[in-house]
Amino acid sequence: MTTATLARSAGEIVLSRPGVERDALRAWDAADELLLDEAQRWLDQHHGRRRVLVVDDQFGALTLGLSGCAPCSVADSAVLAGALKTNAALNPDLPAPSLPLSWLNPPVGPFDLVVMRIPRQAEYLGWLLHWVNGVLAEDGCLLAGGMIKHLPDRSVDVFAGAVITESVRPARKKARILVCRRGAAQLADWQGAWKGYGLPGLPATVEAMPAVFARDKLDIGTRELLPLIAPAVATLPVGSRVLDLACGNGVLGLAALACRDNICVDFSDVSSQAVASVRRNLNRCGWDARATTFHSDGIDAGAGQYPLILLNPPFHEGGVVGDHIALRLFRGVTRHLEPNGRLLMVGNRHLGYHRTLKRYFRRVSQQGSSPRFVVFEAGL
């Protein structure tokens, strides 16, 4: 585990970024530094008002950096919980942080100060800003920051449509901070909270919240994998349990459930909005009793072994693009795949999964392809 030190006005913090093998990847960036500096200035000016909320901290830099005021932390990603535990142990002199919440169990306001990482997706940013309006105190402050190259398109319009921007701080180290006040727009009145599409064979549309990948149309990689699900499910014994790993809106697992009424499916995703979306889709299809959902970075430790695992792995985490997430998932699959079980996955052709899969699985075969994607079957 590689660690690095983040300097701040209140003292240094030692941080690690779990789950990556590249030493150059730090657990914070310039946006975290600017947010901590700006938040500390605000806190110094408002001594009596200390209820602070951190939104979408990545690896614990913001939560630990503001630990002196015991912030509440909420994040879509399940990565934060493990990273925060690891990094809290590296800083025993800091107050122990509370466990982060997610959008499955969001915090209740009001908060005097909200410190938020700006997401890459414009629709998720809009959702967050509408939600913040519901928990920010009337005279509270929202500090929103991100790396300029990762700010979503139309972000200026998204902020203008939801909150009152008081100040845009000068860019520093290729990062930018906005200082905002609560706006009138509320999440209950926003029309963009859910989007979806129909899929033949399903009794209801597949819908998803804004943080979920490809929520309003079928992903073209998923389209390549779908035809292989029915033949794979047909060979399973009665009562088998399938895993839809990195499930997103759950379309792969839902397709499996539609094939047979005597199997069950577990759905797992690092995004709490993805898990919430799957739960909604299961309910709309009437399949709640045949499924279990996990908000987990990979396969939940309490999960058993599976005869069939379905996977369309994400290839970006924040601003980092590559196969590092897929490699973590492959390692987890080796621990949860039955001896004669199968992994069915689709991946971007340029990431070369035909090579990396052979590092983890004895049997690897190509089952389909397109100019951009390749479908593989792998087994132990």
C-alpha cells in the first residue's frame, strides 16, 4: 500500500488509495485541497455553526480533513467506506470518523456547511444540487469543487438552474471552487430523477437514477452480452442463484430472471443509486422475492458461490481510465465462482481482456465480438 501526505492548515494527513497498483495515483487531488482550505476559512468565520456535510468524498481526504468538526459524510460509491476505514487507521491522532452514508440511507438536514465534489455527469450534478437544497440551512453555504477537466458539460447552466452561485473562486492547480447558497428548486419537483427504456421480455421499463451508467438507453456493450444469457441460464439447476456484478440498472440480471421463474439473482454495484434503481426495477417487474441487492465494492464478503456470474465492468473511476476496476472484480470472481461455474462478460476491445482474464481463469473463450466489444466466457 502506497501512502502520501496531504498538507492542510490544521495539520498533515496520511492517505492511501486502495485498490490500485499504480504509485502515481494519489488519494486526493487539487480540488480536495482547495475545498479543505475554503471550508476551513468558512468554519473559522462561523464558530458557532458546525453541522457539516461532505458529499461524494472519494477516498476520505475531505471527511478526515474536516474531522475536527465531526462531519457527516454521504457518498454514492461504496469505495469510500473501505478507504475511510483504511485512512482513519493511518491517522490515529484524528477524531474517528463515522461510517459514511449512501443514497440508500441519506442524511437529514439542516446542515450549515455542505462540502461537495462535483461529479462528472451533468444529470447527477443536477440531482445533487436539487437534493442539497432540501438539506442546506436557509443561510447555509455550499462549497462545490472539482478538477476543471472533469467538470461536466453545461455545469454553469446546471448550477444556475438549481442554486444561487455567490462566487466562483479563481482556478488553482487546474481545480475550481464555487461558493453557493440554497436555491428554491427541490428534488420532488425535478423531472430528471428517473429515466429508462424498454427491453423485450421484461414486464416493465428498466429505469435508473442519474449516477447510473447508460440509464436512458441500452449500453452497446450490454447489447452484445444479452443474447448469451438465455442459453447460459437454461443449463442451470433449479434454484440456482446468479450474480449480476457491477449491475448498473440491473438489465443483465433482469434478463436472467425473465428466462426462468425457478432461479434467483443477486445484484451488486459500487453505486448506491444503481442499487436503488435495481430495487425499483425489481419491484416494478414483481420479482423482489427472487433477488437480493448488495451495495458493495465488488462482491459482498457475505455472498456465496455462483454457477453463473454476469459482468460488464466499468473502465473508469473518477478521472482514471483503465482495467484496474475489472482486475479487482476478476479477483473477486475467482473467490465466488463455483468450480464448474462460468463468468460471462463483455469488455472494450482495446483493454485487452483476452490477456488479463488468463491471469485469473484456466478456461477463457471468446463468445462474440463487435468492432468495439468482445464477449468472453471464463471458468476456473
